[in-house]
Amino acid sequence: MSIITLRESITQALREEMGLDENVFIMGCDVGLRGNPFGITKGLMKEFGERRVIDTPISEAAFTGLGVGAAIAGMRPLVEILYADWITLPMDNIVNTAAKTCYMFGGQANVPIVVRAPFGVGGGVAAQHSQNNENWFVHVPGLKVITPSTPYDMKGLLKSAIRDNGPVICFEHKRNYSVKGEVPDGEYLVPIGKAAIRKSGTDCTIVAYSYMTYVAEAAAAELEKEGISCEVIDLRSLLPLDYETVMDSVKKTSRVVVVTEAPLRGSIAGEIVGEIIDRGFDLLDAPPQRVGSKNSPVAYNEGLEAMCTPKKEDIIAAVRKTFE
């Protein structure tokens, strides 16, 4: 067992899977010589060569389309979007080709592509580098969407995504890159579509994912001092989503708060609340609560940035509201 950062866990997953399968290759802007702005692919071009770690022009639509074609042809491309905000550029390739090809060809063609994208608020990098746009892809049949928050989950889920025979979008929160955690030294996988319980509790369920899991844990620790025991669920995967674990928790606590860093309007938080009500309305002792960002572009100024982003105090207030 080693203690490494989430950033390092990604590098390990990439290196291991490239070593196991020569069809796995990386492409994107600055992934080669520079090794990615966050240092994730540093050294991989030297190790595996320019044919398997490919520096591309700044054209997300072009190199993602190339990746989709390579996947259909039998390769396993790892496409990196420099910031998730720019995933708007290859949307057609992802939504209309990668997600639909297997269905349209009656299962005779697979698209085993992984698209990695750093997302989320933090660091004062302004509106075009701070979005949480994972919700857009949860709406698309044919895709899988993962949002790991720990180094253990990041490595295991990414390896599972690379081996999956369909398209997977991996959203990596920029604030999580420096998070440290234990990672086994040997081979392991984390299944896509299975949530994790980060903290057990009896009074209220807090459902979160990615960086918001840590904010939820901080809120739960504060509420514990008041005698309110919260169960914190880290979804890990948004599509498919592990409603079995969520509903088992809600059955135990009878209260639920769903947290997302995305703006609430049109977010997955509403979908989760709707599903909880549909599956277990009679289990609830209070209306479900949602916590998310303001419906506003993210400001460049870090003070203003913080104003529109969910904080532990917002989660605490939402939990308290379920007891009113």
C-alpha cells in the first residue's frame, strides 16, 4: 500500500494500462512533451513513444473525432480535454457518434474511448475554466460518466473505464489533484456504477460526488457536534448511478440532502431527488433538499467565486431544514 496523490494515481493507471495493452494510447493538447498542465502525463511520451502519447493541435473537435474513429477501429484511445469547459467543442463526436454507434450498428461496433476532463470551481481561473458540466452527459444514453474523488477510486475507476467497451467520460476535479490517499501496490479495479459510503449515520443522508464529498464530510463533522448523525454517500459514478445504495441509506435515515457543485438549475441533484421520491416517497420524514452553486457564471475574483459555490454551511443549513 502506498500513499499518493490523486494526480499520481491517474498517472499510475495510464502507465499500467498502456503497459498491458498496446492498443491503449493518449492524445490531446500538451499531453506529450509538456506532460499536461497538471503534470499527469509527464514522462509517458518518453516511456511509450510519440506514436502512443500524441501531442495534438489545439482542436478538441478534431482530435476527439480522431479518437472516436480509432476506437471504432479497435484501438483504446484516451482523449484529454485540457479543461472540461472546452468539451463543448467535440460534443457532436461524443454525443452523436461515440454514444450512439453501438446502438445504431446493432452491437456490431464498439467505441471503447475514455475522455478525461478536469472540471470544477477553484483557483480563480474565471468562467471558461471553472464549469461543472458533467450534468450534460448524464442526459445522454450510451455514455458512462465517472467522478472519482479519492486516489484509490480514481485509479480503480479509470482502469475500469479504459477496459470498458463503451465510451466513458471521466471528470476530475482540479481541487482533488493534490488529495492524498492509500492505493494498493497490486492490480485492482473499482466497478463503474457503485457508490461508496464515506461516513455512516442514522439521521440524514447526504449524497455528493467529487470535491463536494469532502465538503459534505466537513459539514457532517460539524453536525455530529449537534447530535445529528449524517451518512455521507460518494456517488463516484453518475451514469450509471447507484440508487440501491442511496435508497438503502434513505430507508435508514428518512431524510436526504443532495449536493452538487454545478448550478442547481437543470443539475443532476434534481434528477436524484426525483428518483428518490419515485422509489421511496413513503420513506421520507421531510422534503428532500438540494444544495448547489448559484445560477451564475463563475467569477474570476476568488471572493466572488466563493460566494456562488456551495460551502459546508450551506449543507448544514439544508440538513437542519429537514428537521423543521
